[in-house]
Amino acid sequence: MSDIVIEAKKLSLTFETNDGPVHALQDVDLTINKGDFVSFIGPSGCGKTTFLRVMADLEQPTGGSITVNGMSPEEARLKRAYGYVFQAAGLYPWRTIGGNIRLPLEIMGYSKENRVRRVKKVLELVHLDGFENKFPWQLSGGMQQRASIARALSFDADLMLMDEPFGALDEIVRDHLNEQLLELWAETNKTIAFVTHSIPEAVYLSTKIVVMSPRPGRVTDVIESTLPRERPLDIRESQEFLDIAHRVREGLRAGHGDD
């Protein structure tokens, strides 16, 4: 069994619009291995989310190739190979938190007993035990986002695709959720592809940081993190952390310099 989870080769995507073609991705080469935590960072419109959507079979590339667990993204989607966490929690207001998390399990035909067990397990994983019967409006923004992560974890896919899940939250809540996400990653050994606009968030969370240029989205740098897997928040004040953040910033600047 290969350790390669995502493999993109010369991946390109051009959207045809009324104003002419928009080159969202161009010649992207990238490998993501099992257990990696990979952050994608770059300016707005650089194709970070588009790349995630291609992995999820929500967009179709117009050039090159991409595989997910050795399959096409469509096959991976049909085999439920990934969980997807969007920028907004996207919880149904008329369903309880437990009901929202159960939804994919109901669609996939899990038995009632199995659904109960899985909902309990993922609520514990995201520290929301005791909130199963609450409705989304009764929870804070950060708690709603944790429920959204629990829903993506419920059917135990090995790959998590996360599109700026903490972007709308204040810094204190975001820091707390960053810590919890690292704990979750250590506990579940998932492979995570994570889109962010925040340099500190990318450096704090990732084993690998993919720096992207403005349109057409190209990979300008791939930075392998040298930070230990155990990362208290105050690691962000260490010289090693600041050096990696500096390299990310330089990569973003170099990408702009190509315009």
C-alpha cells in the first residue's frame, strides 16, 4: 500500500468566463503523504480553495493529473475517502448537533447502533460531549466549527480537506482550535490538507507548507517544517518558528514578484 495520498502532476485548471479564460491553477506538482498536515497559503484568488475542490471532485482540472489514494477524485468521492470542512460550519439549524453529525452516516446507510457509537466518539474527540441535543444557534461560532469537524470525522475517512475553517473566528478562539486540531490530528493520524490566509496558523499546524502565487495559481515553495510534532502555543515565539514564518513570507513576496 502506497503512502502517497494526493499526487498532482502538471495540474492545471482554467475557468471559461464571459470576460475570457481565468487560469486558476497552472502546472501544479505536489505529493501529500499519509499522516502529513499540509497547509496551502497564498493571496486571495491564488487557487488554494480550487485545488482543494479538485481533490474533492468538486472542480474538474483542464490539464495534468491528480490522484487521491491512487484513484481519480471521482472514485475517491464515491468511496467516501475524505471528509470536507468548509469555511462556514454549514450546520442545518433544524437539526440538533447530534443530528447534523449523523447526517452523512444516515446517507451512507450505517445502522442506528453504529451511528450512535460514532456520534458519541467524534463528539468526545472535538470536546463537545454533552452538546448532542443542542441546536446550532445555541453554540458559539467556535463550537459550531468543531461540530462541523466532528461531522467530517464521523465516517472515519483517512483524509480531511479543510477550507479556512477558522478564518471567521477571533484570534483567541482560533488559537484554542488550532491547539485542539493538532491534538485531534495526533490522536487520529489523519492526513490533513488545510487552506489558510494566516502565516502563523500555517506554520503552527503544518508538517509541510505549500506557498502559492497569485493567479495563475502556481506552487512557489514547499517548506518542510522542522518543528517537533508536539507544539505548545508558545512555540510561536521560538526562533525556529520565526525562521519558518520568514521563509513563508519571502515565498509569498517572490510569488508577487513574478507578476
